[in-house]
Amino acid sequence: MTQTTVTPSAGVALTLRNLSKRFGDQTVLQALDLDIRAGEFVAVVGRSGCGKSTLLRLIAGLESASTGDVRADGSPLDTGHFDTRLMFQDARLLPWKSVLQNVGLGLSGAWQDKARAVLAEVGLAEHAHKWPSQLSGGQRQRVALARALIHEPQLLLLDEPLGALDALTRIEMQQLIERLWQQHRFTVLLVTHDVEEAVALGDRVLLIEEGRVGLDLPVPLPRSRVRGSAGFAALEERVLSRVLALPDREAIPEPEPVALGALRWAL
Amino acid sequence: MASAISTLAVPVWRRSAPWIVPALLVLLWQWAATHGVLTSRILPAPLAVLEAGSRLWQSGELWAHLKISFWRAAIGFGIGGGIGLLLGLITGMSRRGELLLDTTVQMIRNVPPLALIPLVILWFGIDEAAKLFLVAFGTLFPVYINTYHGIRSVDKDLVEMARSYGLRGWPLFRDVILPGALPSILVGVRFALGFAWILLIVAETISASSGIGYLAMNAREFLQTDVVVLAILLYALLGKLSDYGARQLERVWLRWHPAYQ
């Protein structure tokens, strides 16, 4: 079932120096410095709007930095010497192409056999000829994962790919991603709002606060990690308490207390 | 046994139900004609219309008129729809194209095609070109607007994803933009086909020496109401047929769409 015909590819090391991003007069990322080792699994957490998704999109080349640069193995990103793949929160499959064709998107030559092999790796071999609309949300994300893997990426960027899935499917997907990472050893940057997910998967948990690295915490637990263990809970607690220490930028304002007199009118 | 009958009965009922009302109307019409409620000068009996049809069919006249009308609708739609598709692709794909062309197209679109008839007759006489021009003019805009709208409403996230997978230029258009716009383009095609027949009727009634519209106008001169009614029914049939064709296209090209599964 898990046999692979995709050759393992070594990851790429990332160096971010003085990286900033502004949208108009709003600064999303402020002079970020970051080093990521080849083959490392880095989980990035933070509140909504902290800049974690922007960080990912900058590394993916979907946005351009206002200042600073991202280097991969010492050379600038845009030279394209290595392969980066991005997985989005929604699967973004082309609804008019079959599952197999979606996996082979952008490939030429005899890609079909390889696409079937990668689909088998994510456990969807028998769904190759279905339309994406016939799959469940979790299956669609697995197709998106296969589509990324077929390119044998050296860097896999995951932008909250499991956010829309139910709890059980999410744990299955986490195990799948971990297993594939252990086989292929690419570098992973996972953006998530789920602290438990970050601690379960990351070699390091990176907390982004107001455009800066607020916390850079190694996770020394052995894999695969047991969620209920004391070490796990302690780490999760540490990250959570740090996240909660800052006021939420998008917090909904408390409703004004309603006077009793006003209520009577409403009745 | 009873369940076997009911499972068989459901499709039969679903197939026949839409035709009950038309069948009743035809029966009522036949009854009114044979009992003298309707004189044949106002509305001939359905059987008389059928007889006229078979007479004209046997003489080969009907087939000749049908052929020429169908040919005009097809060529006119081909020209108008083709230009509309091309313009829609240009304005949909490029901001510069939209800036340059869209206002012009929208202005011309607001001219009713039938208002052009005097000018068309002056330009082309009652030549084939007159009919083709009117049909092409009328079918251009539904295809144009729906193509433009379809391309503009292609999911931006899908385009971003495809770009991040290295798709540019023609592959991006072929694999992402065109299929994404296709449902909308096909809506335009169905509108345009309906429009093509309306315009053709008018064009053939006003200035033609062949075609179904000519058949009807000629029959009016000789008070052949049966042939007039036959021509009207033929238009209905041809309109229905072309709509059916467009729906078959939708079923093939949009088979990925949940609405067609």
C-alpha cells in the first residue's frame, strides 16, 4: 500500500533575512530573520492576521517582499533551482478534470503511472477517475497533497490545509503528512491556527506575533507523538498561554449592556 | 409484482407528463375545427395542417425550404457567435482589450437588430447576405456578454494555484480559464440560438424568395392557412431542436459539473 516509486528528495535549507511586507501603510511582517534547516518540519502558529500566511506566500513567491530576501541553500528564491509546492486551505482542484488529471497538472510526457503511484501513496488509487465533486473534503485535500508530491518538492508549504476538515479526518491527514515527510525528507513549513497540530507535527513551533517571531520553541518529543502525554501537554500549554497573552486583534467588541427599559420596548 | 409495475410506471409517467397538455390542446383544436367552431380561414384543423405538410414534403418543396432556413440559421449563428466568442475572449482576458472594445460593443448591443432592417435591405437587397447579417448581428451579443462574464468569473484561487504549478499562456487558458468560463459561454449559446430563429423568421418574412418564412408569406397570399400554421409549427420545432442540441453540448462538455451528473 505504501510502496513508493517517487524517489526521496532531500529538503532545502531556508534563510530569511530582514524580511518585511507592507500592504499600503499596514506592516504585516517586520524585519523577520529566520533559519530553517534542510528537512526540518517547522510549524508556524499565530492569531488571525498576524502575518503567518503572508510569510508563507512570500516564500512561495506569490507575493514579493517589501524589504529583505529569502534564500534557499544560499541562492535567491526566484532562480528556481529547487522545487517548492504550496497546499492551500481549500484543495483548489480543477472541477473539470478527473482526480488523476488534477494530480498530473502541469506535467508533460508519460506522467500517468507516476500520478497513479502518488495517488496510491495518499490512499486514493481507486478514485483516480472520479470527478473532484464526488470526493469528500478530506479526500480532496489528499488529492491536493498528491498533486504537490508528484513534483518531488524540496520544500512543501502548507497553508492551513487541514483547517476545514473534521477532527477525525484531520488527525488522519496529520499522520499521512508526517509519514510522507519521514519518507521523502523535504522541508515543511506548516501554517496552522491549531496549537495541538503544531506541537504534534513540528520539529519547531514558531509563533508569529504582530509580524515578528514571538516564540521559537523546539519540540524534543519522539515521534509519533502521543497527544495526552505530559511533555506534549506542557509544550502545548506553553505556546497557548503565549498566544493568549496578547489581545486578539480581531476580537469582537463586547456588546453594550442593555438597559432594562430598552428591553421592555423590544418585548 | 405491484412494485415492479410501479417502478416501471414512474419513468413512463415522467416521460409522458410534459406532453399531456399539448396533446389535449391539439385534440380540443381538432374537435373545434370539425364541429365548425373554428372556420378553416381562421385556424385549419390539425389534420389539415398535417396533410399540407405531407403534400409539401412529397413535392420536395418543404425539404428545400427547411434546408435553406437551417443553413441560414447555422451560418449566421456561426459568424455572429464566432465573433462574439472572440471579442468576449479578448475583453475577458485583457484589461486593455476591455478598455478599448467593451464600450463600443455595449453601445452597438443596444441597437435592436430589427431596427436595422431598412438599412440591411438598402445594403444587401433581399440577398442571402441580408439574412445572414441579421442573424449574425443578433447572436453576437449574447455570446459576447456571457463569454466575457464567464472569463471574468473564473475562480481566482484556481488561477493562482495553476500559476504556482507553472501553468502560463496557452496551457493556463486551455486547462483553467476556458473550462471555467464554459458553463457561462454555453448559456450564451442557448440564448443566441433562440435569438437566431426569431431574427430569421423576421428576415425571411420581410425579404426572401425561399425558406420557411417565405413559405408562410407566400401561403398567406393564397389564403392557405394550413401552410401558414405548418410554417409556424416548423419554427417551433426547429427552435426546440437547436435548444436540444445546445443541451447535449452542455451534457458532454459540463459532465464534470454536479448539475449534470
